[in-house]
Amino acid sequence: MINRIFFSIVFLLFYSCNGQNEKNNVNVKNEKMKKFDIENFRKHWDKGNATIVNQDGTTIEQYETDEGFDETVYRPAPDFLSQYNTYDKDGDLRSTIDSFSNVSVGKSYEYDKKGKVIAENDEDAKFGKIRYPYILKFLSDRNFLDLKTGRGWFLPNGNKAISVYFDESTKVWKVTVTSGKYGPGGKTGSALKLDHIFLINGETGAVSEK
């Protein structure tokens, strides 16, 4: 009888602690939920968008839309991923996704008004055997990119020197490299010259250059 009472007390204490932990975890998640700073956006707003540069080198570009706000976060080199977030008119986060140049990678999420995940998508499922770290190594091996410093990822004027695309239908990666020079072409009579255009088979890694 005593043993039964003892185990009952232990069980209640365990259940109570677990319940409290779950409650605390929910609170922590809500507290950390990303919120769009509308007031700060208004302070930096200029000609339709706002650009904010943090002390650590992170650059944030923000736009106002019919639905709310869009935001792209460019992390400082040698981080080659950026993050794209959307917010509603109240500044509540609605979706987030990581990108490697022009290619979505990792997991993307959609949220409800309380910050609960309502949809999760594996962006890497579209790839074959070749993933974005392979593309980084490819660029490094050909001395287009320094993986330790990030040198080569951007031009001196801040524009992209390297752009990456992925064709889901053919499983082919397209990688372009430019020195920033312009030549004849385009609607204005001049166009950015692409010094190198590489096509990489997403299954075999075979490379061809256009």
C-alpha cells in the first residue's frame, strides 16, 4: 500500500514537471518568434524599400507589399546563404526560407498568427545527388571563390559576381561568373557579360561550359 502511494506521488510529480516544461517551451518559442519592426522600417524607408546594415555585416533589404512586408537577409561572408521572410500587415512572420543564390535550400516554413508551424517543406528533396556544398567546392577548386573569406562571391560594387540556378525538370545546376564588365546587347544596347557559364549535371556532376 505504501509503495503504491509512493509511486503515485512520483508519477504526479513527473507529470507535473513535464507539463510545466512543455508550457515553458511553448512560451520560449513564442518569445523568440521573429517580428517585423515596422517602425524601424519606416525610419529606413527610401524609394519603396529599406536597407539596413548591421554591425556584423548582415545586410537586410525590406519591402512593403499588398499583403504586408517582405525581407531578404544577406549574411556576411563566408556565409553563402540568405534568408527570405514574409510578414503580414501586423508584422507577424508568415513564412521563411533559406536560399543559396537563386536556389531554395533546407527547410521552408509557414506560420499561423500565433507562430505555430502550419506547413513545412523539404526544399532539398528536388535535388539529385549534387547539393549546394558541391557547387561551392566546384567554384573554390576553380579559384572563383574563397570559401574562408567569401572573396569572389560579390563584385567590388556589391553586386553578385556569381549566380546559381537549378532546373528541377532536368536536374541541372547553372552557374554563372562575371567580372562585372558590360558588352553589346540587351534592351539598352549593353548587357552584363558572363565570363563563364557552367552546366552541372545534378546526378553525375558532369560539367559543360557554354
